[in-house]
Amino acid sequence: MNVTLLIGLLTLTMVLPARAARLTPTDFAYGCPVPVTDPDAVHGLILPLEVHAAVTRQDMGDLMVFNAAGEAVPHALRSLDPPPVERRQAVPFFPLPEGRQGVSGDLSLRVSRNALGAAVTVDADNQAGQQAPPSSYLLDLSTIATAPTALELRWDEAGPVGLCTVSLAHSADLVHWSPLVTKAVLADLRYNGGQVTARRIVLPLTASPYLRLDCRDCRTPLRLREASALSGAAADDDQWRWLPLDPVHRREENSQTLLEYRLEANIRVTALRLRFPSANSLLRAAIESRSAADVPWRPAVQADFYRIEQEGKTLTNPLIYCPPTSDGQWRIRVLSDGAGLGNGGPAPRLELGWRPLQLVFLARGSGLYTVAFGSVKAGGQRPAEGQLILAVLRETGAESRLKPIEPGPIQVLAGEQALTPRLAATSWKTLLLWLVLVAGVMALALMVRFMYREMQAKRN
């Protein structure tokens, strides 16, 4: 292990306060065993969903790591998978006249190139064909330094294209063409205030510098206005973990359908999606959340959600982001219904996207460690040891050398009783004192009453 890292971590373990020194694994509801074989390493593991469902604190403060001797060891939590970065670069494109979109064979064009080899102008021999709307486009990727992973197309917004099936061919010399993407679906549908758009075409990694976009089944001419090459890591649904929720309540209010959902886990939601039970469903909805029933609803996002089937291809809306929140109550307010909810149709499933947390802890001895979680006894402020651990790892460059470890199955430690608040010993003493005081007051009142009756009897 790096000497600087070792010194930093040893110093950290000595200066850290003995947080909750009296707590033991039996003070927690659940735990999972973690086998540690290297006593000098810094370990990391991904927290399972069961941990998020059992903790009682939003900051995960009721989670601790104990070594084989039952001692608490320093630990930290950090998010994984930072938001991806996607790069975009404009692509020059040129319309081709009708009848020039053969999948293979030569394309008779006069192409001029600049010093870098990029196409500058494109002319076709058939002058009469230039009057017709273009059915093909030539796209020049020769100046794109990084191999693109997708194309994004934008067209004239004056008239929506509906559903349009296109294909892509590629060439290295503008003479010989080979199929690249045999079928892709572009969409621009508008109905009742909602809109379905699909503008991207995923590219294989073997694309040549010149592409030809051919319209195969387009009821409305595709008039391109802008083309962009996308590279880098794009946001993808697989970069999140998804927790599906079924509606627990459904009602009508002010001519709007309201669907309510409940989240029973302490996760940090950053993305949303709807899972429709049937195809060709479109929904414009406002999604709201709140932390408790006595708190007003807060808007999370308003967007168009859809699932469209076209020639064996499924079109779904892009990934929907929302402000980070751990609220437990969610609601969908339907603004425009294209999914049959107004007729009593089945409601969509709300899926909440969250990024997993990694637990990092410092080993102190080998053996079977325990990650314990869920306890009402772990109160107070979350310790600063987590920030210190992460700072040491960053400064020493040891983040990439974390030893991954798989936790064992979830085990019951103290069970549900660890999640139920109990009266402390001082509370029992206070209660007993009050009982004694009340009993003394009652005895005094009885004595006064008895003496008063005796005095009245003597007078009579």
C-alpha cells in the first residue's frame, strides 16, 4: 500500500472521535456480513436496496461498520457514476434529388472538396429532379475527429413528419456505398397538446466519413434543418437503478386524473420514467412529490411520456431528469390523456431512477465484518469522518485502488424493535418521580377532606 496513504489512514483512525462507542451490532435492526481478508486495505461495496429501505435517517446516519472484534471502523458513503458528458458537433449536409438513393452502386455526383477533404458543394446531373423535395441527404463526417455514436436530426417544424422510416449507407470515396443502418424510425407526432419526437439514429462504430440518409417510408417530405454528430457517454437508462411503483390511489379532481404512489425506501431520486401496460400510449403529465401527508405537493417535472410501436421498433420518450429528492409520496397529475386513463384503462407504473451508493470503510483487522443498519439509537449529527476519508483517498490518488467486496445476505440482528423508539432510563426515572408527586398530592387532598369532615361533625 502507498506509504502516504497508509500514514494518512492511520492518522485518520486515531483522530476520529469514538462515535457511538456504546453502540453494538445488536442495537441495529439488520446487517449483512462482509468477509475481509486484507487488514490493511480500503474496501468498497455497493449498498443493496434493503439498506435504503431499513435506515431511519435521511443522511444514512444509522449505518455503521463493525469489525470481527465488534469495534466500529471509520466509513464513508459516496455516489457512483457521475453524470455522463456528451459532445455535440454540427455535421454539414446536402440534399440529394429524387431517385438518387440507391442502396448500392455508384452515385453520379460532382463533389468539390476543400484542403481538408471535406465536401463543400454537391451538384447533381438531373436538373429537373432538383425541383422535387429531397428524399436523400449526403452527410459529411470527414471533419469529425471523434467517431460519433449517434446522429441527431432536426427538421422544419412547420410541418411534422409523423412517423418516417429511413436508412443509412456509408462510403469512403462517395462512389461505392454499403448499407450501414437498414432501418431507423424518426418521429414527430402531435396530438391534444402532446408531442412524440425521435430524432436520434444510433451509429455502428465502423461508419465511414460519408453517410447517405435515404427516406424509405415518409408520408411527409423530410426537410432537414440541422444535423449533429454525438460522441462521448450519453445518458442511458442502464446508468440508473430503477424502483417500480404501482399506484395506491386513483381519483378524479377538476377534470384531471390523479395517481398516487408510495416510496418505502430512502433513495435519492434523480430520474423518472413511466411504464405503460400497452403500446401506442401517450401521456402529458405533471409529476409531483412530497415528504409527508401534511406537506404541500412540490412539482418534480412536467413532460410528455410515450411508448409507440412502429414496424417492430419501440419508440419511448427520452430520459426524464428531476431535481434530487428523497420524498416518499409521489403523484401523477394527467394533463393530456392519450393512454386511455379517462376510460378506466390501466394506470402506468411509475419508475424512480436512483444512483447506487458505495460504502467505503477502513479495515482494522481481518475476519468477518458486519454492516449494521436501521437503529433509532443512532441519533445526533452525522460524523465528519466520511468527508475526511474521501478527502484522504482523493489526495493520495487511492480511489482507483479500492478493493471491491461483495456483501453477504441480509440478516436480522435486533429486528423491528431496533426501529421502535423506547423510553430512556432517565425518562423512566422522570415518570416515576411524577407518579410519586401525583400520589402525594392525592394523599394530601384526601387528608384535607377528612379533616374538613371532622371539623363539620364537631360543629354539628
